[in-house]
Amino acid sequence: MSGAPQIVVHRDKELMAQAAAARLITRIVDAQAARGTASVVLTGGRNGNGLLAALGASPARDAVDWGRLDLWWGDERFLPEGDPERNVSQARRALLDHVPVDPARVRPMAASDGPYGSDVEAAAAAYAAQLAAAAGPEDHGPVPTFDVLMLGVGPDTHIASLFPEHPAVRETERTVVGVHGSPKPPPVRISLTLPAIRAAREVWLLAAGEDKANAAAIALSGAGELQAPAAGARGRARTLWLLDAAAAAQLPRELYPPASA
């Protein structure tokens, strides 16, 4: 497992989105050069969608072989197909409708009017089965070793749909769970668990804005994952926090990186 998180602070959220998009393009291209394919787990929210929009606007996006990219999601709002609040709907608008992805390699979580109807537990189990089917012997578990797994950090330190003290953040066996009673609407969601998140080579946590400053400071100052789920998100090789100056404002001085853009 990776050591201490690396922290990069950018001047503002626009620069953060552009730099993170450039960083992601590089990671995808490197993975494709090494193994022929790349796998990325997307996140929703304003920072995740900002990154996708910046990626779509980048001239370097054409360096990616979009047909050899596997895309997964860290969580999803359990709403009808096409609902504008669904993370996959937002990702399509921001990026996926504008690049030549292979539809068979884009793997959204089920909608509430999909094959499992309103049974969120069945939908979560089906996504876990998809992940297990995509994992190879080299992955040493029921989840592929994602190249990059991105997470937005909520003001309450939640990541994906793992909220402080909620049952889902305590899950140690299953890789995907249905979430009930989310404190942030809608109340029913699907989420990867911490064990699935930790299967990734690199985990990137995105936070911009002064409303994220307290969450970043708590999660990076030794809080436990039950109280601060973001503290439990880490990659096998690297854990990277990408912040803007406002979100980094409450970091202890010893954590603040000496040279940030």
C-alpha cells in the first residue's frame, strides 16, 4: 500500500481541473503504452465534472486511444436512466459524448428503472459481478487494478457514497453496496466500498472551494475512516490529493506542499 498521501495545491479550481486533466491524460497514455489498455474510475460532482470538461477541451485528449479505455464509476445516484442528476449523465455531457469511447467499455451502474428495477441491492451485486469478471489473475482479488480512481471529497469528508458513520463505510467484504438514507439527496445510491477503492494503483481525491477546507484538513490530519471516509481512501502505489488554494487553506503547515502550482 502506498505511503503518505501526496498533496498538490493549485491556485484556483479552473487551474486545478486543467492540471488534473493533463495528469490524467498522461496516466492513461502511459498505461496504454505499457499494457495496451487503461482503466479509470470516474467521479461526479462539480470537481469530477470540471476535470472531465477540461479533459474534453484539452488538445492533448487526442493522445488517448479512447477505444482502449475502460471506464467505471465510484458511485451513482439510484435514479432513472437519463436523469440529469446521475453521474453517468453528467459524464456523457461533459466528455463521453464528445470522444470515441467504446460503448462496451463504458460501465455505468444500473438505473432505478433498469433491469433490477428498484432493487438497489441487486443492482449493486450486479456491478460487483461486473468488476469480478473484469479482474484477472494479476489483480489478486475481485476488482480490477484500476490505473486511476478519482473521488470528490464532500464537505462532510464523504467520498463516493460512503458517508461518515454510515454502514457502507464499515463494509470490509463486499466491493459494491446499496446505500440507503444518504444524508445528501437522493437517499438511495450505489457505491464502491473502501476495499474496492483500495484496489486502484492510484487514488486521486479532488477538492476545491472553501467549503471543502475543513474536510481536507480533517482527512489529512489522521482522522479515522469511519468518522472521515476520505481518510480511508488510498491507492496501492499512490494517493494524491488535488486541491485548490481555498480547499487547502486549513491544512496544517507541515502538510502544505513546498512547491505547488
